Amino acid sequence: MKLRGHLGSEIQRKAAGILSIEKEDNTNTSVVKALKVRDDSPLDVPLIQFGWNKELNRHVFLGEKSKADSEARKMEDLASTARDIFSSKQSYSYQDLIKAIMDLLYVKERMAKNYIKYMKDLNIIEKGAGTHGEFTLVQLPF
């Protein structure tokens, strides 16, 4: 998610973390997701659930989502990021891919390299054969 405008970009650069609260489709719960975490990956932050309690007449903490749900979210977010990056270009060199991730997600080089490793490990992207093998998007089932 990219914040728009000069002020939005500046806030995103300076923030220690950016959170998103999303209502789940099939339940009456809301999930708090980390979109950005300074010096760490937001994909490693657990998903926290809240729901409305009629008796207390307020939202209450319902716990963290399961590890399987967190892994599914990680896979979906990485796949979405890869689709965004590869929508304009079919293949990238390692350095160009690092730059594209840094520009899209406003992360530092180290974190961009971690994202590339995660994407390779989850078979979202692959490196071509040869000494100048470029990274391409794997055909994803979802």
C-alpha cells in the first residue's frame, strides 16, 4: 500500500510502523496487520484479531491468528508484491529487483534482499540459468 502525496510519502518514510485494520469477510472480526515495521519485516509480525462484544459494548482482543493463517498471509502478500513488480517488466537482474522492491515498499536494501530470499524460497520468483540469470515471476495458482 502506497500513501499518496508529499505528506503521505514523508509520513511513511518517518514512521516506525504502519498498521492496517481490515474486517474479515466471513466473520465479525477485524485483523490488525503490520504494513511496515522499521528494521524488520512486517510479514513476521503476528496478525492480531479483535471483535465486537455485545455484552461489554466494545471491541475486545480475540487473540492472534494461527501460524497457518500468518503463513498464508505472508504468501499472499509476497505474491501480490511480486505481481506488482513484474507487471511492468518480465524479468529483473538481482540489483534491479532489489531497487524495485525498495521503491515499491520503502524498505532498505537488506530488507529487499530478505524479500527476494522469501520469494525464492516460496517459489514465487525464480532465477534463470546462466551467469546473468534474471529473476522472473513463477506462474502462481492464486
